[in-house]
Amino acid sequence: MKIQLPHLDDYLLNLRANNFSPETSYNYERDLRTFESFLQNDIKKDFAKIDKKDILRFKAFLNSHDRKTANQEDAKQFLSSYSINRVLSSLRSYLKFLEEMDFKLPLSSMAIKMVKTEKKHARVPEFDEVIKLIEAPMKYEDDVKIGLRNRAMLETLFATGMRISELLSLKVKQIDQTGRIYVMGKGKKQRFVYLTPRALTHLKQYVAKRDSASEMLFVPYRGRNNQEKNKKISPNYLQFKIKRYRELLDINLPISAHTLRHSFATFLAEKGANPAAIQILLGHESLDTTTRYVHASDRYAEKTHHQFHPLFK
């Protein structure tokens, strides 16, 4: 007998009714399908009979390397503590919904405890490495249009601190002539971000050669997406390109689109920017999130020590 989570469709409908983004709804459903698969294939136990010990088993399952994904594919890597907590948070949200709707459930949402997260000292590339990376498309792309577009994307990422999902969802009408960009961010929070004059110049150069009727700002030139109106560039494509440019430039530190966002915030902090202003630019709901996210570099810590220690002369 196939084991299914009860009222899962109602829960997903609740997310849509409460204006959660399609991406968030998809992530919650994927996490809950993983739990459903765990019940079906690992402990072979109906949802109505699970207990707290089964939650411990699920945590151990998420921590294992030989686990299966929701699609019954072999997991390719260990999940970080943050990824495990995302899955557990989805399960807790589902149980909380069942409680609020007075549906029968085997245990309380409060039984879902998060795992301890590792404290990472986040590293960002040197400033000159960031500059080399965002200039790389014009050096390594044979197709001028692709070079202009990819350069404009990387310039925009670093100039604004946007998330990759926000960047690839940009529409032409969201940018004014001064380089101010209106963003609908995570959790449908609205904010403005700002292009540097340099980034605006490269964006205008790209738009002048874009040759597309799409309302999307960054358009695909190859593959199936090129044939469909208003299609977005894939996040995987941009992440692959960043990785490729980094390899070609022989930069040892791993760099992703998120690294550029992190670098944006860190370099602003190093220049003395107010954390509250950085919070607004990043689109964080809480200042606590920003202070955890923006780690001053060792170089900045050394400079601060030398500048302010009363016995340093």
C-alpha cells in the first residue's frame, strides 16, 4: 500500500492562498515528498503511527549519504545542517497546518526540533578577483551578445547584492534611467536596489544589442528557452558560467552567485556602511540575519585592531 501524507493537497492550497511564491511552495512540497518517501521506503510506517523516535530516524536519514531523494534517486552529497533544517521546517509547517485545521495528527509540530548548525567563517574573494570574474565573459565568450549579457548579469549581481532568483526574474520595466531597480524579493518583500554607474553602463551596452521582444531583461539565446517568449535564463546556467570563469582565471576560492551577494555586503561593511542600510539592500527581514550574514574579513578585523587598540602605535 502506498503511504501518503494526509491533507497534503490542502496544505499546498493553503500556501497558495496565503500568497507564498510558487518557488517556496515547490520547495515545501519537495521536502514533504522526501518525508513521505522516508515513511514508504525506509521505516514502512503509516503517517498516523509515527512518533518522536521516527523523527530522530528521519534526521539520521537526512544526515546519511546513502539516502534516496523524493524521486528515488541516489543522493549525490551530504546535506548541510542548514539544508536539513529547511526540510524539518517544512515538516513542522505541515504539522502546524494540520493542528490549525483541527485534523487528527500523531504528534505536535513542537516535536520537530532543528539540528545544531555548524558555525562557518564565510570567506569572500579578494576585491581584484571579483573584478576579474565579472569582466571574464568578454574575455572568454566567443559570441559577443552572450559576453555582453553575462557581463551585465555579473555586474548587476555585484552592484546590487541581489539574489540570483531576483536577478533572473528582472523585467526591463523594473529599471529606471538612473539605475534604480524595483525588486520583489523573497517572501514577496519589496525593495529598491541600485546599480553603480559602471554596472549601468554595461547593462545599457547589453540592452542595445539584446535584439529581443521579451519583457525579461536577461534573455536566453540558445536552446528551447530561446524559442519561448519571456523565458528566463536557468540559474544552473549562470552558476555553471561563474564556476567556469573562476576555473579559467585560476581563482582557488569557490565562487557562486551567492558569493557575489556576500562580497557585496562584506565590502560595504568594510567601508563602514551602516548594518541597517545593508539589511535593507539585501532584503533581510531581521537585522540579526544581516549581522550573521555579513562577516567582516580578517583583513578588516586586523585594520580595526591597529586603528583602535590604545597600545598599538
